Amino acid sequence: MSEPKWIPIEQQEPPKNDWYLVYFPKNIKFGHPDYGHMFVCYWNLDRFEGGALDYQEGRFDYTHWMPLPEPPKGA
């Protein structure tokens, strides 16, 4: 099985409405200035919602996304 890879949102949007891991780059004004953040967010066929976007709407710009990995077997 192949590892999920980060996909730039400007190159490709997610193919279906579902949950994805989304990357938000470092942001001096609204986040930690030394590293970015990753949140699980829902793609509604237009934009991501949930995660950081629930409480920071319009302040963070996501740059990359990837499919979530498969859950552990037997979970």
C-alpha cells in the first residue's frame, strides 16, 4: 500500500466530499511562527470546513491536503 502524499490545493482539489488531512502553513499573526498546523477537515466539494476553520474562519489559508490513512485493522 502506498503512503498518502501531500497534494497542493492549487494543483488539485479533493475528488469527493469526505474528510482529509489539511496543512496550514506557519502564520506569525494567527498561529505559531515556527511551524504550520495540520487538521482533519471536511471537503464540501467547494472548500474545507471544520478543524482550524471552525474557529479561525478566513484567517488561515490551507495549502495542501491528503487522504486520511486507512484505520488500523480490527479497530
